[in-house]
Amino acid sequence: MTRIDGDGELWQRSAVELARMVRSREVSSREIVGAHLERIRTVNGKVNAIVEVLAESARRSADAADRAVAAGHDDFVYLTEHF
């Protein structure tokens, strides 16, 4: 299910805002990936923009990123170098 709060749905947020939310633990990487996958399922039939959805790979990467954040590696450089 897509998470909605006072500022809208997660898939509508900028990468900067999502990164801030992950660092402050307002949201997990897994939740963000889930919101985007749900959005793809909702609209891709109409726009045909995504050829192949790598959902399980995205979920595994999100889980690994969440573990890294939990271990104190919450900087963007670390995450981009390891995922």
C-alpha cells in the first residue's frame, strides 16, 4: 500500500526529500521502493514506460540500504558506492 501523509504520496517526493526521510527514519527504503512499484503497477499499462520491472532486486537493495542506515551508514556517498 502506498504511504500517504500530509505532504502527499512517497512516489511524488524528490530524491532529496526521500533521502532526508530515510536518514531521519521517518520512512524506510523498502517503503519507498514499494510505493514506486505500486505506482508502476498503477500506470504502466497506460503509458508503457517500463519494459522490465525488477521488483525483487529493488526490494533486496532497499533492504540492504535499510540495514546500512541502521548500522550508521546513512550518507549518500556510502549508499551509492555499495548499492
